[in-house]
Amino acid sequence: MGGKAAGSVGPRRLAGSAVVLLLGVVTALTGCEYTYEEPGRAEADSTTSAGRNVVLPPDPALESTVTGEALKEWAQAALPESQGRSFYSSSGYLEPGESRTEQTVQLPGGTYAVTLACRGTRRVSFKVALGESDLVDLTLGCANARVSVVQLEADAVLDITVGTRSDANFAYRVSRL
């Protein structure tokens, strides 16, 4: 009867299992972060949270489309001023299912920022192309703006196509960096 009983674990195997289990617990604990609140600390943190990512709810006013002077004001506010020279900008209203293609003026070779924005309840698709090459192909959620950088090796005219499935406002600007 000097053998081990069925299902028993020898001391060496038990020790090895304990080390693996201990390493798993230590690894799990090193990924944890413990925080606590100090009295008055919450007020101090709220004023110095510039480095944090804060997600704000969308502005409900940006879910409705506008026309006329209100469209011009929104487009100006939605497209922040760039440091470079603005070569071309456009804004407008699209009905559900509508798509529109416009061409920029002749752009000298160089690096450009293409700022895109939309307003409405859904999304707007933007495509910036140079001939058969798509430089930007983006579907943007409305109440947002996006800047894409494009490099033109030589003078060129860009085709900018804007489309939507629901009514929306769009705005874009092409500026030299």
C-alpha cells in the first residue's frame, strides 16, 4: 500500500500548482488600480481635468438642419479657422438620398487640410478624390467635424462628393498647411 490513492496529488505537483495560482493572483492584482476620495478632492480634480477625455452628449440643436443665414453661421462655426490659406469651402443642404459632387479650384501642389462637418440626425458620407484615386473616404456622424490631411504632388483639382440617407447640412474647407 505504498502507492498513492487515486485522485491524490503529490507534494511536488501541489507546490507547482500553488506557484502558478499565486502568480495568477499577483498578475491580476497588478492590473488593478485603487482610488479613494479625499474631502475636497473632487472639486480640485474637476478644474484640472484638461488631460482627460470627456464625452459630452451631442447638442440637440445640431440635429436639426438649417438654411439661409443660419447655415452660413453654422458652417463658419463648424469649420475652425486654419493657420494656412483657405483655397476652397462649401456648405449646403442635402435631402434624403441626395448626393452632390463639387470641384475645388486649381490647387497648387502641397499639403492640405480638408475639414469636413455635418449637421442632422444621422451621418453624411464624404469622398475627396483626385481623378480615380480616393484621398478621403469617410462617413461622419453629424454634430462632428473631422480634419484629414492630403498631399498633392502637383497642381490638381479635387472632386468632393457629399451624400446622405436623411436630410442633413454639410460643410467643408480645403486649406493649405
